[in-house]
Amino acid sequence: MTLFVSITIAVIFASAAYLMLKRDLIRVITGMILLGNAANLFIMAAGLRRGRAPVVPSEFETSDSLVQAMTLTAIVISFGVATLVLSLVYRVYDAHHSVDLRRLGSAEAVQSSLDDQPTAHAIQSEEDAQDAIQDREIAARQGGRR
Amino acid sequence: MIIALPLAILWFGALFIALFDGTRKPVGYAAVGILASALAATVALGIDVHRHGPKEMGIAGWEAGVGIALRADMLGITFAVVSLVVLTTALWFEVSRDVKARIFPALVMFMGLGLTGLFFTGDAFNFYVFFEISMVAAYVLASYGESPRQLRAALIFIVVNLLGSVLFLVGIAAMYHNTGWLDMDRISVQTPVLEENPVILTATIIFVAFSIKLGLFPFHFWLPAVYTGTRPAVAAILSGALANIGSYGLLRFGADIFPRELHEGAWVMLALGSISILYGGIQAIARHSPNEVLAYSTIGQVGYILIALSIGGEAGYAAAILYAVINALNKTLLFLSASLRGWIAGAAFAVGAFSVAGVPPAGGFFGKMAIFQIGIDDGRPWIVALVFIGGALSFVYMFLLYRARFWVNQEADEATTKGALGLVVALALVIVLIGVFPEPLLSISREATSMLPERAP
């Protein structure tokens, strides 16, 4: 039983790690959610006793109730975080019209090349800089489409 | 009851403030006031603990060993006070300019709640829960400003730090399985007598989890991207308050719960710390944008904390606490003042820069000196050399940055308000004051180490 649970956790963890290395943001987030589930299973597996449901009073050996409480808390937390991340992904999609990490990376590169120019202070305000980036991003997208 | 007071103030205060529009000044100042009162409650608790020794409280009246315990000792209180000072300053700073999102003040307070909670909790799983409260607040804060760049920064921040949180959760489950306890005091009694291998594995997982939060050398990759993207107040919060989780966690879990494993892994930490110092310093010199320079500087500075921790013993832990406290204040001052203009902001920045480089009379001098001293006492002159090289590197990058920001480029990015300037000057004065009268902080850091067990010789 321990071996079976360990293998299950290992497979889920490995799939999560694989997904997190993908370029598509939705896959990355799926990977993160899976990772949380692997951790939840791990907590359940860390229980000290096995047995029936821990309902008191019980004449049977009961399972460890503490790990169940911990898993429940962890599930709630990972659920909340997953919601938050998905909404953030939506905002990123809204701003870049893409969930491809390569495109986000090139937008970041444009930004840091702006930062590194000693003449960057010529760009008066943050808003101007943002406009400049967006213009470049749009230009890059149109260039890519042609 | 008094232990729960700062938590209660922050919890109800944050919920209350969340109901209102945080972009309005009165709401913002109310949030600053509530944070400041939580800070005052924590300081009062600290004075009480200083006089009468550590306090303990079972949540909801459960007896020790059954319920979840809150513990207030000097180590937790020191970190809680520093974090709340940083949060209050950063929030005040942002309110005095203009808050751009209505949820911002409430989020800063929720982060304060999470941080104070995890510094006070005596239960490993509860630590994780508070940790997640502050992390979730940080995830949202990282996207504050909501420009495409800040959204990207928040995304990187969430993906990497969620990985760290999951690792930490796995570490706690492993700790529970090994010892049968979640109470940190009981775990620390169990770990030295357990078989070594599972404990080493658990300790490594937890070390990696906290290193990700701290941005230590091989786990630093996310830090520059996030810090350069965020707004100055948020960068100050992340590096001044949130990074305290890493230093506190390494002290609490490393020195308190896994002292044997800390001793065995000392050479690894020494190596990682040294690489962090050199790598952070050299990279910072090569960068131009202020947030990026300061981000690499953060990577360099945590190296000192790690070195102090790896040498261990009472002096080593005290040096680590001292350095963590001063570093949090330095980074807050630097991130905030680098976004302002004028000679006053320049002077405040220079104080922070001197403090990072370890030049008296700034407070950073005593942090550096404590590490010098343990290096000499431990008979390792190369540590002294390393601290000196690190200090020289930080001197170079700090003044390259000073030149670029306050001499060459005179245009303001954003409004330099009187309130923001006043705050920055006050923070600079605090750092100078620590440098001129270091004795209170030195004795606090020594007192804080008294609950950590001595390293096995």
C-alpha cells in the first residue's frame, strides 16, 4: 500500500513538473495545481495510523485524523491560490493577447533594453514607457503575422 | 491574550479596511494607523517578554500538546517588529503619493497579519497557514500597478513561490511523519534523537523552501525579474518584510529544530552564502535600472545571513539576526528613496548605501562587524576577506546607482511628496541611530538567540 501511494505521488509530481516546464501558461498553471494535489496526497500518506474513519467513540483502530485536517486546509489554500493565479493569467492574456511564455519573455526583453539604455530618462514618465512597449509589442505581433 | 492582540488588531483591521475604497486618503491613513497600533502592541508585547520571559498561549483554551500554541519569544518579536515597521513605512509612503488600487492598504495589512502570525506561532502547520496568508497577499501585491510588466512579474513570482510553498508543505508533512508532532518545541526535542537520514532529507526540503523565499544563489532566478517589475513600495515590502520569512525560517527551523543537520550542512551553506555575496555584488555592478541593482544587492546581502548561520553558536545566530534586521531596513530605505528626487532623497539614499556597504556611522557597519568578528573567532580569515570584498563591491554598485539616479538623471519618475520624503528621512535617521547607539539592538539579538540551542561542538 505504501509503495502504491508513493508511486502515485511520484507520477503526479513528475507530471506536474513536466507541465510546469511547458511554454503555454495554462499548462504551467495546471502543473501547479497538480503539484498541490501531489503534496496533499503526500500529507495523507504521512499519517501515522491506518484504520476506520475517526469517529469517536470507536472500538476499532481509527485512522490518523490530524493529516486529514491538514489536507483539508491545504486543499482550501491551494484552491484559493489556483483561482487567484487563473485570474492573473486572464489579466496577462488581456494585456499581451497571448499565454505563450516566449511572447511574454520577448516583451520583458524589450522592457529591460529600455531600462539599460543610459538615455532611458529621456522617456519622461512611466506611462510613456508603457505606451512605447505596447507599440513595440503590437509592431512585433504584426511583423510575426506577416 | 496579549499575544493574540497584534493579530486581532491586524485581522479585524484588514477586514474592516477591505470594505472601503483604499485609493482614498482617509482610508489609507486609517490603514497606516491600524498597522502602527499593531506595531505598538507588538512592541509592548516585546517589552513584556523582555522583562518576564517568553509567553505561550493555547488557541481557544486548549491545553498544550492538544491545541495549537502561540508563542512569543524575542526571536519572533524582533522579526515581527521589523516587518511591521517596514510595512507601515511602505504603506504610508504609497498613501502619501497615491494609492492606485483600492485593495492595496488591506493587502498590506493581511500581509502584516500573516507575517506576525508566523513569527508568533508555535505550530509547524499553523506556520504554513500564516505563511500562505502572507504569500497570497504578496502575490496580489506583486501585480499592484497592473501594467503588463507588473502582471508578468506577479506571474513569475507566483509560479516560483508556489513551488517553494508546496516544498515547505511536503517538509512539514515529513516532519510530522518522522516525529509524530506538529508543535515546534516537541519536534525540536525529537529531531536530535531520530535516525539521521529522514531528518536530513526533511531539513534539506525545508532549507530549499526558505532559500527560494530569500532568493539565495541557486534559487535567486525569479528575484530580479520580480523586483524590477514592481513598484517601489511593493519592492520594499517584498525585500524588507516578506524576505524576513526566509531569514526567520532558517533560524527557527535550522537552528532550533534541525541543529544537527544545520551543523552537518554548514559547509554547503557557507559555500552558497559566499557565492551569493560575490554573484550578487558582481551582477549588481553590471546593471543600470535601480530596482535591478537593488534586487541583485538583495541576493548578495542574504549571503551574509547564511554565512553567519553556518558558523552558528550564540555569536553566529546573533550576527544573523542583527544582519537580517538591518538588511530589511536598508532595503526598504533604498527601494523607497531611489524612486524619489532631490538632494534630501539623495542624502537618505546615501545613508542606505553606506549602510549596505558597512561604513560607519550607518547601522550596516555593526552587521558587517558582527560577521567580521565571528569570522575571526572561528579562525577563518577568508570569511573576513569575503566580507571585505562584498562590502567593496556593494560600495561600487551603490555609488554607480547614486550617480545615475541623483547626479545624471534629475527628472522625477513620479511625484516626490513631502510625506514620502519625510518618511525616507525618518527611516534613514533610524538606521543612523542604530549605528550610533547599537547596544539595544545588539542585546536584543543576543537575547533572541538565547532560546536557540547551542551548536554541537
